[in-house]
Amino acid sequence: MATKKQFGSFQELVADSTKPILVDFYAPWCGPCQIMSNILDDVKSKLGQRVQIVKINTENYPDLASRYEIYALPTLMLFRGGRPVDRIEGVVSAHQLVERLQLFT
């Protein structure tokens, strides 16, 4: 399951992690985002502790959405060492996402 959490600094969240963080930029009104949520649950069950999945509501954090140029929802960004290393826009299958994430875990 993806983690919904409040944070003081997004940069600290991604920089302090010892494992890759997959950030799901979404909005509650977005239909494809709802589909992606179920897919992310499946991905988490397959990858376990090798990756952390965090959901960011772009309506609550518009500055983050702007900083990372989030123009389409859902947008998934993978962070390692505090920096983005991969980006996926739109809905992808759990199988495709697991294969892509395994390149970084």
C-alpha cells in the first residue's frame, strides 16, 4: 500500500531515504489516478521493502507539482539520493512498472 504522509520538507523526505522512493503525484478527482492507486498496491506487494511508495496530492502541494513540472496526472517520479531518476506519466500496468523499477532497486 502507498504511504500517505505529511512532511515538513519534501527534499528531506526523498534525500533521507536509504531506498528508492516512487512518488505518485495525483489528484482526488482524477479517474486514472484512482486506477493507478490499485496498481501501486500490487507493485508494492511485489517489490516489498525494496522501494517506498508515497502519494502526493497535487492540490495540497501545488508548489511541488510546479517544481517538478507535473502537467499530467498521474505522474510517477522515482527518486534516489534526493534526485529524480525516472518519470512516468499516465497509467501503466503493474508488470511494466515492476520491470522499470527493478532497474533502480
